[in-house]
Amino acid sequence: MRISYEDETGWPSAGNLEQRVAAYVRNGRLREYSRLAQVVAAIRRAELRGFRVGITNSPSGRAALYGTQYDEMICIYRTDSLKNARKWEEHLIEYFRERADNLYLGGGRSAEDGPYYVYVCRNGRD
């Protein structure tokens, strides 16, 4: 998985992070799955991945945990505050709840050391 750092610091406006995520995952930027791939996934009861929002203090470690589920991780926000990172993760998951692969908030163990990154993982078009 490719990892890119396009992170900002400070206190972003909600609209700014929402717009940035929306730009990364808008129609035409995510992988489109063929009808055959959709049928095979349904038979296997597998998910066809689009994108996911999350937080981590180790982008390379988190990318390794996802394996081949996604093509790219884009770090969009960086902070030394776990509380702030969780707030933005929760806000973005809620905002994109109809489209994102996230089934629930969080899930990973909390790291004690920052910086913390809010990221978007996606499957882009080949």
C-alpha cells in the first residue's frame, strides 16, 4: 500500500477535512468493480472495498495490518492530541457513514505516543 502524507496541523475546520476526504473518494477516483467481481464477492460473502477513515500513530504499521485490502493511505491531519484525532475520526466516519467501509468507530488499541494521524485508505482506479 502506498502511504502519502498530505497532513495539516493545527485545528482544521470540519468543512476542510470533509472536502478533502470527499475529493479523494469522489466518483471516478475509486475503483469500479466489474459485474463478475461483484458476483464472485457475493458468493464468497466478501466485501468490495472502497474507502475507510481512521487514526493511527504508525501509518506504516496500520497499512501493514490492512494488507492488500486498500491501495493507498493518505494521512490528512496530524496532531499530538489523541483526543483531537479521535474527534476528527468520529466526525468523518459519521459524515461519510453511508459510503465508508467503517462499520464502527475505533477498533484499534490506543497508542500512548503521538503524533496521531487521521487517514483515508482507498482503492483507487488502476
